[in-house]
Amino acid sequence: MDYAIAAFVVAALGYLVYAVTQAVSASSEAGRESMRRRLTQLDASDEEAEAPAVDIVKKRQLSSLPTLDLILSRLRWTEAVSLVLAQAGITVPLGVLVLAALVMGAFGYLIAYALSGHFLVALAAGAALLLCPVWWVKASKKKRMARFEEQLPEALGLVSRALRAGHTFSSGMGLVASEFGEPIKSEFAKTLEEINFGMNVQEALDNLSVRVDCDDLRFFVISVKIQSETGGNLAEIVENIASLIRERFKLKGRVRVLSAEGRFAAWILCSMPPGIGLVINFLNPGYLSVLFQEELGKMMLYTAAGMMLLGVLVTRRMINIKV
């Protein structure tokens, strides 16, 4: 079994290196092709110069490896994961993340098994490293969406002022795309490009709500769609939504302050057992060795760790108040 895992690690690492090499080579080849096309156009006369062929079909490549790209394209979960990567603002291909997760998981299993000799410990370490890219993607998405929510009230306020000044809705979104920073800049710019290319405003806003996982943005999209069907003062509607979002942020800040005591207590309760164990081991070395050598002691440690994890989850559920 160990030889099979080692062979899998070597194969996955080889695939990862090959994927990175192919990605760099493809980028360099695209640059050379662009430079060659420009030089050809400069050398040719105005009558002979032909416009380069433009491919307007949107293509999605999950991996630079053709085989891996074909496998990933046939899986059902790749579309949902690609959407999460887009929401997180990660441009790394999905195939690179998959291979990196497999390599990290296999290496974590082998190293933990070599150090501990226990299958369950090695399996837990491998699973933890396997999930590291998943946690990184979720953390990136959470950070980007939180930044988007912070920018949204001011962006809607700018759209409302632009509407009051006589600008169109598209012009107001263009002002947001030019005046604000990331991530709302790029998202509104994509929506504006879709509208300029002939897409319906409602469809472009629906695509925006799909790309961005934000409830406040969905309220804005629904309000604009209802106003387009029933009529009304769009500037006033957008301004009311912006004011509502600002008030929700204030309430969320108050809830966070009131729940700070619970979070602090959770940190203290989780850090006390290992801290006291380190102090006891420093004052009396070998006193706690029975917990690591005897089977009953190991079972007690596993039980204590599981109960601490359960307590953290329960405490987090109690202080995680949705606003």
C-alpha cells in the first residue's frame, strides 16, 4: 500500500510540474503570436493588411493538460467549483488546484505515517492537507465577498446620484467601474460590457448576482427588475437600498461587539488544556508521558480533543448570529 501511495505521489507531482510548464509555455507562445501578428501588420501595406480573426466564443479551460481537462469537463462538480473560484477572484486553473491538493494529501499521509506509525493519524493529516486548497479558496471567497459588501452601499449611492443628475443606469454603473476599486470595479465592468454587447439589462444583472454571492446585491437586482416592469423612481429605490445596507452594517457591528465575550471565552477554553499541559511538562518532565504511551491515555487524549472540537463548533454556532 505504501508503494502504491508513493507511486501516486510521484505521478501527481509529475503532472503538476508538467501542468505548470505547459501553462508557462502557452502564455509565452501567445505573446510571441501577438508580436508576430503585429509585425506582419506593420510590414504589410494598408490594402494588404487584413484584420485578425477574432474568436468571440467564450471558452473554458480547466487544465492545460488535455487529458485532465477532458476528465474535469465531464464531472458535474467542476462547474460549481469554477463558479466558486470566480467568486474568490482566483485565476489559477482548476486542474492545478486538484493536483496540488492530491500531492499535498499524499505527502501529508506519508510524512505523518512515517513519524507516528498510526494509520488514523496519518489519514487525518493527509485529509487535512488535502483540504488546504479548499480552505484557501473559501477564505479568499469570504474575504472578497466581504470587501464587495463594504463597497456596495457607496456604489449604489453613486448610481443613485448619477440617476438624479440625468445619467442612464448604464452610465451610473460605468461610473462605479471607473471610480471604485476591486472587486466591485471588475464585476460592474463585466456587467457593463455584457450590456454594451447587446445583452438585456435584466439578464446582465442576473449574471452579476450569480458571479457575486451577496444577498444585498440580490435585493438590488430584484428591485431593478421590478422597477423595470412596474415603473417608479429608480434613483429613490437604489438610495433606499443603500441606506438599508448601511443600517444592516451598523447592526452587524453591534452584534459583533456583543458576541466578543463568547469568542474570547472560546479562545481561552481551547488554549487552557494544551497550555497547562506544556507548563506541567516543563515543571515535571515525564509526568504526562503515560497519556502518550498507554492505550488508555491515547484514548483519553482523542476523546478530549473531540470534545474540545465539539465545544468550539457549538460556541461558534451560538455566537454566529445572522443579520
